[in-house]
Amino acid sequence: MPQIVNRYSRGAGLLDQLACPEGAHRCNRLPAAPRLRDMTVVPYRAAPDASSWPHCDVALPGGVECRGRRVAPHTACLAHLSGTDRSAYLADLRPGADLDHRGTCFTEELLSELLTAHTEPSTLKPRLGQARFERATFRGDARFDLVEIDSDALFDGAKIAGDISFNQAEISGRALFRQVKIGGNAGFDRMNCLIASA
Ligand SMILES: [Zn+2]
């Protein structure tokens, strides 16, 4: 069984879509409302090991290492950059840019700032390139509604304290949510993607 959600929000969403008997599929072409026990699950693969990217050098309370990915050329992750460095990083971002914030801890405010930095002026929607959030932690909600992702959306091993939503998101590549832990609701209403896996 997948470990993606405790509850499900509404409509034909990711878990429904995974019930396609062919496994990999075009999400937006599938019928709604198959039952969970009928689900065909993509074979299990572990989330990427946290040692596979350069870690932030900030020590957390208790001396625990922060596993957020460093934001080059700095040695800290996005959550631990100084205010000046974070502002400069966000100011340099453009719609369609790749993101790699594996292992990073996001507040709702930080995620909002990141998505705002990628907002396409013509559509007023955030547009990302490859979006890597494997093993990231979201302290509140993780809302990616209306986001356009030109490549893959990678969330394996992520932890979301609140809700996660990709309502009306457009993902040109894979949407991977394996081993994701969600404290609230998961909404994937009218999300389009190439392949979804949980
Ligand atoms: Zn950090």
C-alpha cells in the first residue's frame, strides 16, 4: 500500500489515478473513483538517501545536522541562509528555473516566497523547472495549486505537517510522492502529469 495520505480531499486525484491497471499512465485521461484495494502501485523504491546531496552546515538544536541541500555558492540551505543571502537568491530566480531543495525545512512563508519568485508575469502562476523536494519538511501546508512544472515534481520521502495540494497543477514530467507522510489532507484535483507514483 502507498503511504501517501491519511485522507483524501475530493474529485479524481492522485490515488484514484494510480488505480490505472497499466501502472504508468496519462493522469488526465483516467476515469475517477476506483477503490484503493484495486490499486496498481508502481514498484517500491526507497526515497533518495539524504547523503546524496551536500548538506547545510548549520547545526540544529541538540547538535543535529541540518540535511537541507546547500544553496550554492553558500554553505547553508534555503531555510538557514542569512536574510541578505536569501533575498539575493530569491531575486535571481526566474520562472522555469530548476529547484533543488532536498531535505530543506519549509515554513508556509518560505514556500510562498519561493513560489512567488517563480511567478510568470503573463499567467500569474508559478512556473518551475525540475522541482526537487525529496525528504523536505513542510511545517505547515504545502500548497502548489496552479503551479506549472516543466519537468519532474520529486517529493519522495517528504513530510508535510498540514495539507498538501496540487489542485489544477500542470506537471510535464513525473509526479513522485513515494514514502510521503502527510498530517492533513491531500488534494490533487484536476492535476495533470505524465506519470504519478505514490
Ligand atoms: Zn539548513
